[in-house]
Amino acid sequence: MRIQIGSPHWVRDLKQITLPLGAHFWDDFVPADESELKQMEKQIGRTLPDEFRELYRSVGYGQFPWGGGFDSPADIIASLGAPVYFVLGSCFSGQEWATEEEHRRLWITRGKFNPAPRRFTNDNLTFEGVKLYDLLQFGSNGSCCYHQLYLGPEPAPFRYCLLTPDPTMEDKAPTLSLALEKIVDDYLVFLEDD
């Protein structure tokens, strides 16, 4: 069964697919209301893709029973610079290139504000062909990898990827629907292996 976020009955289909994970798999998720999503767009200075808005309005944010999950809009806003410092290691204690707030401003301004131009170079801020400030971190998989939504210029090279500690981008998907299928599949495989 395919998941197509926004199609009729897509939430029912999603819950059907995840039944092997338990009837309470989605119990800790809270739907976001429109004001939270608008506030998030205002804070990040970017428009959220329709699929992301629908996912957050209909399913929401919360934690999965075996770890990982989707962050609340407030937590997403609080961690805006995360893709930059996760990949570059630019926030390691004692080795900071900039403060967390400066990382946030770098992200929000898409590099126009640059607290350390010799370090935050165009090359350093480009990772696997995309700018790190075009990735919006919105959760984790519970295994030190982080869900990323691409918000950069169109056409999008992908809509979703998973940042891994290597760092690399895995599970690139052209739509959030395909990404959600992969996220669910990973939990189903975990259940089978357990």
C-alpha cells in the first residue's frame, strides 16, 4: 500500500500500514494547528511544502515508541542551524565557529549573515550539492540520524533526506510521501529484526 499525503483516507492508510507496529504507534503524536505552522513559517522566513503542512496538521509531531520522531514546530524553530553544525562540527564545545544563535541567523538569512566567513565558506556550506541552510531539521530516527526537509530553490533535487553522522545524506526522496513510506519501512524492519 502506498502513502500519498493529502489524498483521501491517507491517514487511515498510514495507520493501517503501521498496525504491525502496534495499535498505539501514533499515540504520542499531536496534530499541529494552523497558527503553529504559520508561526513556524514566519520564524524561518520560508514557505513550508504542502505535504509537510498536511503531515503536521493531520498526524502531527511526537515520538515513536522505539525512539526518534518528528519535532514540534517550536523545537524545529529552536534548532534551525542544526544541519550546518551537524555536518560541519562547527558547534563542538571549545571548537565553536559561532554560537548557536549565530548558526540560526546564518541559516535564516541563507548565509547573508556570516559570523565566520573564512570558515563558513560557500564550499563548506554546500554539502552533496545543496546548501546546508536549505535543509530544515524536523526530527530524528532514534539512531543519531536526523530527518531533513529541503526548502531551497526549485526545482528541488530532493524533498527529504536523512543526515547521518558520517556525515552523509541517505534515503533521499523526491516527495515527503515517499520519505514517510521509508521511515515506516525502517520501523517495520526493526520490528522484524527484533
